[in-house]
Amino acid sequence: MLRIQNLTKVYPNGTQALKDVSFEVKDGEFLVVIGLSGSGKSTLLRCINRLIDPTEGKITWDDIDITAAPPAELRRIRRQIGMVFQQFNLVKRSSVMTNVMNGRLGYANPWLSLLGIWPPTDKQRAVKALERVGIADKASSRADALSGGQQQRVGIARALMQEPRLVLADEPVASLDPVLSHSILHYLEQLNKEGMTVICSLHFLDLVHRYATRVIALKDGIKVFEGLPAEIDRAKFKEIYGEEAQEVRATTVEASA
Amino acid sequence: MKESEPARRSPLLAGALSALLPGLGHVSLRQWYRGVAILLSFLVLTGIVAWYAEPLISWDSSIYPLLAFLAWFKFGGFWYLAPAGMWLWNIWDAASLAGCGRTRTILIPLLFGMMAAYGIGWQLVEVDFSAASLDRAMAIIRPMLYPDMVEERRELNRMWTYVSVPCSATETPPQARREEDGKVASATPDCAKLSEALTVSVSGMWPDTDTIVWWETAIGDDKPLGGNENAPLIVRTDATGSLTVVIHVPSTVMIAQPDPSLMLQHRVYFDQYRPLGGYQITSNGGFVLKGMMESVTMALMATTLSILLAIPISFLAARNLMGGNPFTLFIYVITRTILNFVRSIEALILAIVFVIIVGLGPFAGVMALAVHSVVALAKLYSEVIEGIDPGPIEAVKATGANWLQVARYGVIPQIVPPFTAFTIYRWDINVRMSIIIGMVGGGGIGQYLIQWIQINEMGAVGAAFIAIAVVVITLDYLSAKVRERLV
């Protein structure tokens, strides 16, 4: 169980990204965070694994206080939290295999890993992860030689290497062709069904309805909604996204997932 | 024009004002910017023309004013047409602006300005194709077409004898006859004046072989004896290995001799060559190879030295690392300023300075190249660092990696390939620069090259050009290939 209490983040330049946000995520949930660009979704996800340090508030995960963790413990926490990014964040000049192996850094012997020496079990694990996302044949390609959808699958494989209990997905499909959205989210859904908790920020409402078990909405850093996806009707939509918003669908036809 | 209330006035008045002072008409129409711009460009144009095209012939010195004018016009007065045209256009523009509120195209004054700039520029740089001489060009190009690089291996059979020049009133000259290994060389008479005829003969040489007969002065200068003292004299030995030929004492053999009546011993040589089969590198060819090797090594040393210094400096010159607080920002600004300043000094100039500091030779060249490379590489490296994508760093951090692992897997893969590419590119530039740097005494092939040019050894120059071309093209190709791979 992940508990977020009174989370506030003010950036050094004065921008208030999060204002007193509190919610809970039970194990095994697929929680979707929605909101306009700049509403604080990315900041919220990055506070959970402390890529960004919150200004105030507390985040606890199964009685571990993430916000108070010293560096070594923080690294142990981070290795159990997989993260998938909007821009994939792969090292473009490195091979797909190296990028996937990076997911194992938190577990590897720090000195051997600096020399690029990995235990054989980790290599097998990487091959399996790549097979799982269907791009085992691309293992030796350079990351930037892959298409956007394939790069995001490498990102997922990298997260899988961490054997995570929690996956943070920051707009995982926003940089992709809408038709690819379902194939990527499908992998996240599978992981969720295997017991991993997923916290995912999304733009398209139809994807929210399709994948989320629960939804929270942010507006200007304030939590304005928390509930089931079905509860987001037209009025709620206008409230979250503003009066002028028009709903756009990611895909008109449900993918054959 | 976006004037809210177009200031319509009399075109005559505006034109007259602009005629009085260019731009004044525009100013009176509240076209401040245009008026001032016209005045300034008119003044600059007139100033340049007046400075350059001072009349060479004064007006009142001639009884024929028309001829004097034409002469003045021909010698530069012509360029006054440009400001005159500009002045006329300015009147037209002002009148038109006052009359119908429309300005005239600035293409016309621009054309006048360019006419003056290019015309005067053409004369100033003394473009004069008639000064070029095909004969002079061919005189240096022809020997370059026979590069002094490799030669047939051959055996030399040489014989010589003394000849005294000139004859002395008091001294008896030594006999002009010498024997060695069964070969006999002699000259009659034993002494001679400049340009006087001498009969020289040799025996005991290889039979039926072309023999070069040449003169060596008392101080060791070679003088050819054939043609008009400008071509080798080649005589064939007979079946017994002897030859006899009449030569004339070269007219230049006593140049720089303080006392022209002093009798000195000169020599006449007889040289025969026989091929031994195969080829060998000439002595100049050896210098070409040695110089080339020196140049490439200089570039390698300079590049290596500069990497070591450029990497730490580049971190100080990267804005994304140093922009955090005012102190580091200050260091960044200072570093950048120094880099930009040093980068503006050409390596050639640095080489001249280092030749003074450390003496002639490759070390001066290496230092000059290294200093220039440090600043050039530091700037390129710092731009690579500024271009690092924070995304992968964030992603590696999120996996629980410590900061060393983040550097190893998030940062280094991003910067090493472009660093390497830039370094190879720099080495490539340094090889080319090291050739030039030799010309001011910085070692390498350039140092030989400039000496060969100065002593008119064009065959060796041709060989050096070939070596330079081969090395530069090869490196260019290789470095392009490697960089293609990396980036």
C-alpha cells in the first residue's frame, strides 16, 4: 500500500507544481492520473521514487518512509519501482541490450557493473524481458535505430529487469502513434494482472476508461477528482480539463487486445 | 509607410531640402530613420570615394579643361558617379514621398554603393591578370612534374682533374692531370681565363657510355657546361673508354671571389652512371618521408596533449554544469572568454611565438598545435556536454543506480562517441596545420618544403606535394568514415 500525504512541491523558480495532494494506492491497482499538461502529473510520479524531492508531505510504502530515506536506502527502494517515460529515455547510442541491462544496476555489484560485467542470470533475464515485449531480435541494434513503439517496449523491458512491485508510467503513450497506444498499455495491463501496482498518467479519456481501475485527476497541482473511471462524465470532464476542452479519442476502434 | 497621418507636402520643397542635404527632405516629412540613414550612407559613400579617388591631375594645370576632366575621370574621378547617383535618388525619393507618400526602391542606392565598393576593391587589390607569366609558371611547374622521390638504382663511375682559373702572372699552375685506378683525366692548357676554351679528356672509363662533364668551382659550386651554361654537357666515351671535348670556363665561376687575379684550383668532373636494377628513394625523397612522418607525429602528440587539458576545461565551459550559481557562472564566463580569445589566434601565429620560446623544430610546432587544439576541443567538448540528454540520466537513476553507475551508463555513452569524433576531426586538422606550421620553423615537412621552395628545388617540392596530398586525402577519408560510425 502506497500512501501519499499532503504532498506539496514548489520549484526553486516559484512554480507550485503540487498543492497538498493526498491519496492511497492499494497493491494491485491500476491507478491512472489525468490532468492537463502542467497540472503536476509528472511531478507527482517523480516524487514517488524521489527523482524530485517533495517540498512538504510524506510518502510511505508498506511502512517505509520514502520521503525520509537516506541515499543507500533510497536506491534500494528505487530498484523495486520500475519507471516508464514519455520520451522513453533510452541511451540512444547504446545497444538495446545495454539499455535493458541498465534496469539491473540497482541489484548488480557496483564495481563489476562499472566494468560492464554482468552475472549470466541477468543476461538471461534480459533476453526473456525482450522476448516478452516481442523485440528479442533487436537486442544488438542501437536504441535510436528503433521506432518509437519499439523504443517504448525497450523501456518496459528495462523496467521489468527491476522485478518491480510498482511501476510508474509517465505518459507512456503520449509520444506514440495512437494506434500503438493499446499495444504498449496492454503490456502494462498484463503486468498489473500479474500483481504489480501500476500508476500511470494518461491523456486520452478512452484509454482511461479502458485500462484504469481507479482514477485521480489533477488541476493546477490540486487533486480535483478521485474515483472510478466510470464516474468521469461530461460534467466532470469539463471540470478537470476546463470549459473549452473537447474530448479526443486515441482510437476509434477498440484494439483487438 | 505606417504614418497615421501622411505628411503630404510639396514635392518640390522636399526635393530641394534633400538636394541641400541628403535626407533632410525625409526628416522634414518626419521620416527620421530614413533621413538619417540616407545622410549617413551618403557621407560614407562620398568619404570612401573621396579618400580613394583623389584626382591625380589638377584642374588648372592643363590648358585643355575638357582633356583634364577626362583624365581626372579616368583616374578615379569616375567613382564620384556613385555618390552623385545616390544624391539624385535621394531627391527623387524625398519628392516622391512628399507627392504620393510612396518611397522609391532602395535597390538603386544599394547598386551605387556596390558599384563603388567592388570597383574600388578591384583596383585596390591590384587584380592584374596581365602580370601573370606562363613562362614563369611553367619554369616552376615543369620540374614539379618530375617529383624527386624515387630514382633508378645506379652505379657511379667518376673521375676528375684540377684546372686553375685564372692564369697567374707569377705562379706556374700545377699540371692539370690526374691518375686514379687506371683512369686518367687531363686538361690543356693547365690554366685558363673565364670563358676561355679548354680541351679536357679522360680515359679508362666505361666504354660507349654517356658521360656528364661538369665543373666544380673552388668553393664547391656545381656549374653545368652544356648549352648556354644551363644544361648538362653529355659526351659519349668511345670503344676504349676515352673521350675528349672542348669546354669553356663557365662565366660565373669567380662570382664572390674578392681578388679576381688570384689563381684557384677548380675541378672538371666526368660522371658515368650504370643501372643496377631496381629503384631507390632519393635523398630528397627520404627527407619527404621523414618530414611527413614528423608532421603526422606532431599532430598526434599535439592532439593527445590537448585532449588531456581540454576535457577538464570543457566541464568549466559547459553552461548546464556551471550555470547553477553566480560563482560557477563567473568561472564559466571567464573560461569562455579565454577560450574565445585564444581560439582567435591562429596556430601559425602561435608557432612563430613558440619558435622564439623553445627554438626551431617540431617541439615548437607541437606546442602551437596543442595550445590551439586545447581551446578548439574544449569548446566542442563543452557543447557536447551542454547537449547531454537528461532523460537517460533520469532513467538510470530511477533504477536505483548510484552516481558512479549513473555516470558510467547515463553520461559516458552519450559523450564518448562525439568526443572521439571531434578528437579525430581535430587530429585531421592538426595534420594539415602541422604542414603549414613547418614553414615558420615548427618542424615537419613544411620546414623542408619552404627551404626547397627557397632554393628552387622544385622536384622535391613536387614530391612533397604528392606526399601531402596522399596523407591528407587518406586521413580525411578515414576520419570521415570513423566519425560516420560514431555519431
